[in-house]
Amino acid sequence: MDPEYTIPFSPRRGEGRRRGNTANTMPGTYSQLLLHVVFSTKHREPWISTEMAQRLFPYMGGLVRMEKGILFDIGGVADHVHMYLRWRPDKSVSDLMRTVKARSSKWIHDMYPAHGAFAWQEGYSVFTVSKSQEASVKAYIANQAEHHKKTDFKTELLQLFRAHGVEFDERFVFD
């Protein structure tokens, strides 16, 4: 290969360019990582009141922004939360979720002292979202209260797994 056209890897924007033809260079990283994240309270206990959600959900959005993500939508019911967000390619989803769950749990303990036993479940579920499906994901999240008049969280989560082709053993999905 002609060295004039070889672009060495560099983690910093603009480094590593060679003289000559730069038509094939990509000076930055471009991504559109859209995620639908779902997680519940420990043992699916109904801790999240409407009043709490009105304060908790904006706080969680701030946590996502603090980690340099973009929260497009958040919702849920008393025992679980759905988040639709854009995430960055240089950080793991597990790091984001560890931060969001730990800090929001501390916030709940600080703001609602009577909720001392509150905890989130150990894990979470995450699904990629095509930009073309954004409106349906947002509508799905906005419609959680109505949706859960007919469907419980376990049924909902298993339906999401199946719809997204997630392999699972039901014996190990729920605590």
C-alpha cells in the first residue's frame, strides 16, 4: 500500500494526517447510538409514586447529561423505568447505568428518608433503536400507565426480549 494514502490510527481529532490525498480520512467519530433502557425497582416493589416520578425523572435526565448523553424521553410506573437516550461511543452503557442507578438511589434516600429500603434491581435491559422507530418508542414510554393497566412488568419485559431477539432463560431473568 502506498504510504501517501495510509492514515495511522490516532485517538485525537486531526492527528495522523499525511500529505496528499486525504479524501478517505475521517477526522472524527460519528455515531447515532439510540437506546431504550428498562430497569425495575428491586423485587419490582412499587416505590415510585407519581409525585416522586415528577422529581426523579428530571434528576435522572441530569445524570445522563452529566455523563454526556442525551435523554430524549423517560417514563414508567411504580415499579420500573424506561429511558430513551442517545449514548456516546467512547463509554459503556454499563458505566452509564451504574452511575444513573447509584446516584438516583442516593437521591431517593436523601429526598425521601422514609424510603430507606429503596433499591434498583441489579441489572437492566437495553435495546437499540432505529431512528425510524423513535416516535413509536417515545409513544410507548409515554403510554406506560395505560399499558400497565393490562400488562405487568414481567410480561412486558419478556415481550421486549422476544421483539428484539434477545436470548434468555426465563429462570434467570427475574429476582
